[in-house]
Amino acid sequence: MDAALFKVLLASLPVGLLLGGSLISLSKDRTLAVYLQVAGALCLSLVIAAHLCEALRWFPAMAWGEEHSAGHYLDLASAVFGFTLFPAGYLLQALKRRRI
């Protein structure tokens, strides 16, 4: 197995847990905080998908892994949104619980 593919599969475990936990929270409570968490987890899942496509050399026209390519910017934007939205939703949810 390729090292890049192994890293992607290894990273997919915590991201999958984040997404699963967010979807369970969404089924119980439909607030802005939960929607932000789900959106952040989906963005992180898109990062995993982008790296999986890079490791398996799918969609070579996206030029995965090359600087200033569509694949690079898709990966970067997804990572920025994921690492912004998920913690923001988590923080809002924690602040809401603290007030109650």
C-alpha cells in the first residue's frame, strides 16, 4: 500500500467520527451550532476525498498536489472552512450548554 493512501485512510477515521457525531447531534438538536459542526465536518470530509483522489491519481485534470491548481485550492478552501466552522459550532454549543 502506498504511504499517501495509508495516511488518507488513517485520517479518515477521526473525520468519520466527527461527521458521525455531528449527524447524531443534528438528529437530536437543530440549532445553528450543530449546523456549523456538520458543515465543518463535511468540509473536512472533502479534504479526505481530495487526498484520496490525489493518492489514487483520480481526476488528473485537477492536478492534485500541484501548487496553483484547482485541486490544491479545493483542498485548501475545504481545510480552512472545516477547521473554522467545526470549532465555531462546537464553541457555540458549549456556550449554550453553559448558560442553561
